[in-house]
Amino acid sequence: MRVPDPNAPRYDENSRVLIAPAGELDISTVHLLRASLAQCLHDGVRTIDIDLSAVTFCDCSGLGVLLSSWWRITAAGGTLRLHHPPPALVRIIDITRSGFLLGDRPAPALGGVL
């Protein structure tokens, strides 16, 4: 198992990874999550779960990283699922119609527009 990053810890189990960021996902911290997700792809991991239960705030830059990562991971044949998002993030996901991150809506075609 890799040593977890204190701001975006990563836990490996076979070919699956759980990433558990904590605190705020905003313009000043989202680079940690982006780097962790990119490292997963680089390491060949294609099943990624993100536990957001310890996230207290997520702005549009956080959602942008989640969406762009979903596209890259899906294009590589993998899956990315969010778990336990805070209510404010659920609202943003609903407004932007990106519920496929939570598995409650069909995913768009890779060539399509969100």
C-alpha cells in the first residue's frame, strides 16, 4: 500500500483505489486530488472510488477536476465513482447534470457533451 497523502489519502487494494480527500476542495487545494487521480491512471489503476465524507466544501474547480478525471478514466476503460458527497456538492452535481459521477444517471457518451 502507498503512503497516503494527508490531504488526499490514497488506499490501494488490488486493482482498486479509494481516495479520501478531507477539508475543502477549492482552487487552492484541488491540485492534490488532481495529482492523486493522475497517479492512479499512471499506475494502471482503472477502478477508482472517491470517499467525500470528510469534504466540507467543494467549488467549481473541485467539480471540474472530478469531471475531467471521470472523462480520462472512462476513456482508459475505467470507472470513477463518488461516495458520500456533502449536500452542497450533490446540489452542484444536480444543477450541472453530472449525476453519472454518483451512479444515479446514465453516463454520457464519451464523444458527447455534458
